[in-house]
Amino acid sequence: MEPVVDTTGGRVRGTTVGGTAVFKGIPYAAAPFGELRFAAPGPVPRWDGVRPATEFGPTAPKAPYAPPIDQLLHEPSIPGEDVLGLNVWSPDLSGSLPVIVWIHGGAFVHGSSAVALYDGANFARDGVVFVSINYRLGAEGFALLDDAPANRGLLDQVAALEWVRDNIAAFGGDPDRVTIAGESAGAMSVVSLLAMPAARGLFRRAIAQSGAGHSVMSAGTARTVAGALSDMLGVAPTRAAFAGIEPKVLVDAQERLTARIRGERDPATWGEIATDSMAFEPCVDGTVLPGRPIDLVGKGAGSDVDVLIGHNDDEMTLFFVPLGVDGLLDEAAARGLAAAYGLTDPEAFDAYRRARPDARPGEVAMHIVRDWMYRIPVLRVAEARAAHDAETHVYRFDWKSPLFDGRLGATHALDIGFVFDNLHLPQAAALAGSAPPQELATRMHRAWVDFATTGSPGWPPYGDERTEMLFGDTCTTADDHEADLRTLWDGIR
């Protein structure tokens, strides 16, 4: 029998798959088009009858990944205007189970909840109600425009969490045991939500995979981006003017602008985004996001929330290796890249070389950029929370993919198939190859389930000993791993 649930928007009918009730494409906010374009998320208009919830809903306007990344990351696009939707997997509609709300990655311009690897059936199998959400991307979600609320994509995430608070009990979830989780831009969103006043009280735990609290821009930089985009479009940087631009035209323009920023890499013009190249990441607007998340966490924001946070050992290979960039960097170019990311002392580069003595210059450079973008921000969150006695568990994903003759390593996004225990899906092989270790997926998936259920993933929290779990061919804890490299970033990152 098909499951039917009454929500604040109306009744929805899902499907039953292997004993799990599955609902897809449920709107949590009104379609952000027409008069609501570039507005804060509005309430869902209530519908009559029973709404089918059997297919993923429309995806936010976005461009596809460029080759060859498009062959490595699954990126479905579904037309339609009800882009502010979510999906639910529940093992027991009458239960009161822990809940995980998944926020997808994609540099705030790609991604959706319809990605195959995000199927939540295995979390439901293990006693968790799993929810995945969409939110507005790119300029639609993050361009700072006159007379429009800032950080609309983050406001969408808050609206989804409010929907969970008000509705998840009808799906068998406990609204007082909600864990938010995300990877890459989703993890950056998670730490932003930790710091946002509007999100306070909407979740009890948080998981951030390969993202932390540094990846935001100032309001000044956001205005520079919006001004450059408006110049490209030939309109004023206002809500009214941008609302007159077709979504596809807007996406094409933001892609050209991002390419320009990446090509110029000029901090004098582009501020914080000259190094991370994310032209539409959240901005510190003073209201939705009162400060940099890492600074607000340092002042105690989110200290009542349990946190699990970590990164992958070879994050940057996804962006270097498929394009062959790792082999193009000579010694001078690699040292120049290190300096651009703040390591201006030649001895710092030499320290990274000693850590991987057989590495080519490009591989040393990737190790440095990994630390700037991922590892150090992760550790800064853990350090900041430890100062407030807020429990934080830290991990590193170490298993190496055999692809690209082994050069891909423990790359960005490789951990997702393991965490979801979805290595059997064809999309997992794009990064993990044909024979990834199921036992590692079993171990990681269980840690995520245990954390959502109890607040502990199974190893000691980060404190004076700086304990991390290393997930690899063997799983073991290490104290203050790569301490000599960590200290190089003191005062820099």
C-alpha cells in the first residue's frame, strides 16, 4: 500500500521500496519565480487532494559540470519551477527516530538532491529518517542585489529545516534529534548554519565533510561580483532588473564571470574569491550571516551542537589530475602557487616536500592548497569549539582511488559513496573504480548513523591531543597528525 502523509502544505503520497517509505519532490517553500524571484523563501501554497511524491522535483537553475569533471560527478537536471523541494526516506512512519538532513555540494553553483549517490535508503535501513534538500544556487541564491535579501540560498536551507521541524514527526522522525550534514559547499553551508541566528534551535548535531567556516566573502566583494555580473547583463544590480533576466541567460553569465575570476586571480579586484574561485559563495551581510562562520564559532556560536567534521587526504586532485595540471607545474610554478595561498617562506614549501619526498612539484602544490582550502579550516573549527568545551569529532578520509594510475588518490567527493554505503551504484565507480572496499563503507556509514543517533561516531573528541580518525585500508586514530605542517599556517589561515 502506498504511504500517505499529511504535511503543512497538504497530503502527499509516496512509494514503498524494500520496506522503506520514500517521498520525493515535496515542496518546502513556494516556487521562487515570478513575483517571488530573488525574494526570501515564502510559504508553500496549500494544495487540495493528495499530491504524488514519487519523483525528484525540479533542480535549481545551474550549468552542467565542464568536461572532464562531468564524467566524474553525476549531475542530473530536472526542469520546472518548484525547485525548493525535499525528499524523505523513512523506515517507520509511526516511529520517533533520529533525522539527517543532507545539504548537497557543488561550489554553490552545481548539485541537487537528485544525485544518485545521495539515495538515503541505507540510512533508513539503519534506523534514521533521511531528508535531502534543494536550495537556490548561483546568482539566484547568492548574488547581493539591491532590495533583495542576502544569502537567499542559506535562507532556503533554514526554510527546509523549519519544514523538518514542523513535519518530520509525521514521517517517523524526532524533530528534537535532527542532524544537518553536507559535503563541500554543503559542509560550508552546515558551518554557516551553525553561526546563523535564524537557524538556532533547528538542529542538534552537524556533520561537515570537506568544508568548514572560512568560505564566505565580504559584502564589499559580493557587491563587486554583483556589479560585474550586472555589467555583463547590461542591467542594474537590483532585484527588479535581475528578475527580468531569463534563468538560463543568468546562469550563462555567471559561468563567464566565474571563468574570468579564475583567469585573473586578482585579490585587489576580487578579494577573498581570488583564491577559492567561488563567485557565489555566501557573504557576510550583517543580518542573515552576521560574520565569518569561523569567527562566530570562535565566539561560541553553535556550542550546544555536536559536530563531526573532516576532510579527504587528496582533496585537490579532482581539480588538477583529470585536466593534467598536476603534471604541468614545475618547481617555480608550484612555489609561486604556495606563495599565492600565503606560504611565502620558501622553507614552508620545503617542509611540504619533506612530507612527501617522492612527490612532483604539482603534487606538493596540491598538498598545500588542500590544507588552505580544507584541512586547516576544518581544524580551526575544532580548535574554536574546543575552547568552549563543545564536543567535536574530527576525521580524515585516506582511502586511495586507483583511477588515473592512482594519481586521483583520496580525492574530493570520493567519501560520499562510502558514507551513504552506496558503493554498489554505478555512479560510485566514476571516482572509486570497480572494487572499492565495502568494509570501509560499512565502517564509515555506521559512524555517521551512530553520530546522528548518540552524538558519538566511535572515537574520542578533538581536544588537547588533537585526535583524528583516519579512514583508510585500516581505520585508526592519530594524535596531532602532520603537526609540523599545521603550525606553518598559524597566523596565515
